[in-house]
Amino acid sequence: MFALTALLVGLLLICCAVQADSPVWPERGQTVKTSGKVQVDISNVSDGYFMAAVQSKNKHKLKLRVVKDGETLTYDLNGKGEFEVFPLQMGDGKYEISLYENVSGKKYSQEGKVSVNVKLRSTLVCFLGPNQYVNYTQASQAVAKAADLCAGKSEKEAFEAVCNYMKSNFVYDYVKAVQVKAGMLPDIDGTFSKRMGVCQDLAAVMACMLRAQGIPCKLMIGYADKTYHAWTMTIVDGQEQFFDPTAALNAISKVKEYTLERYY
């Protein structure tokens, strides 16, 4: 009787630990489109991402512009010739990906354009893996900690465990807050190591931990009242769950309204 009970409990735990999907770990593929100075790897667009790089090292400032149905997202692109990962968060359809190179002052010239038709394997798959804004690897400490925290837990329990971990183990970096410059990306590994970061760092750490457990989490960027800010929106059992790590650390005044500008 005891053995049967233990078996049933074990099966129940396995069922409870079922996640929305599997984590996505970006990798290079064989389908690469080249136009002008840009290379775009579209091998895995069904998994919610593409990869892009300049063909050779470039000392000029580079911008990658992603357009779909009139909506535009602009990213900085490194000039090292190294591929970076970008999300396809605007859903199914035709994307136009263009490279722009700074020629003088604020003037840019288009140096390549690639089009790709996207059909995602699931609507939330682009929020299950790393990208330029939520940048981590399987070796990241945050990923290992998430596996430990969430072992055997349901989606709801895992979400709550990560929220509580963020509240109990991190502090807001007030020094970095006054040093942040335009275009600075979240630093997940550095933030987790120091247990300290600004709003976008904290939100990115949380997104990393949940995504690594197969739970879709969006890094949201916009305004908390009139303050430029970052927070998260997690899909738990099919329902959106808001969480602002910075507010949880009492590092921002009580917010009356969050206004979304973009998300990754």
C-alpha cells in the first residue's frame, strides 16, 4: 500500500511539473541569407528567433531594423562579425530585416536588406529563449539556480519561487542607475553574480530564470508613470502574471500606470 501511495505521489509531482513548453537554446543553422554587408541566419525562425551579423569586422556604428506590418524595432548590431540573436516577437508574417551603417554624424546608409516569412511553432516560443536583450547561456548561474528552485514545481509554484527569490536575494544598484547610457543592454550574468542591478537587469534575470524552465516570460520596456522602466510579464498556465522586480525591492515609488513601449 505504501509503495502504491508513493508511486501515485510521484506521478502527481511529475504531472504538476509539466511546463508550457521546452526552453529554446539558439544555434547556428544552414539557411543564411546575405545582402550587402549583412548575414541573416533564418534556420530556426519557427523557434521564435533569427541571428544576424555583419560579413566582416566594421568600425562604424551599426543598426539593425526589423519591420513587420508597419511596426519597427531597431537594435544596435556589433561590428565584430559575431552573430547575435533577435526575437520574432511580432508573430507570424513577413519580416524585413535591414542593416544601416553610420556614415557621418546622425546619417546612416542602408547596407543590406533581407525578407523572411515566419510561421512560429507556438505563439509564445520567442519568449522561451535568450536574445540580445535577455542574454544568457546554458552555463549561466541564473539558469542553474532556476533549475534548483523550480525542481518538481508546477508553473504557478515555479513562478512564485522565482518572484520570492528575486525579492529576497537582490538589491537595486543605485550607483549604476546614474551611469546608464542609451543603448546599454541588460547584464544577466553580472547582475546575478553581484545580486545587484538596475530595472532592466533585474527584469532580464527573472525572464532568464523562467524561460530556462520552459515558462514564457516577456521583458517589458516602457514607462512607470513618467519614469523609463523595465518589468516582466509571465504566462503562467495560460494567464498573464505581472511582476516588477524593482518595485518588489521598493526601489521605485508606487506606480499608478505602466505604459508599454516594446518587449523582448
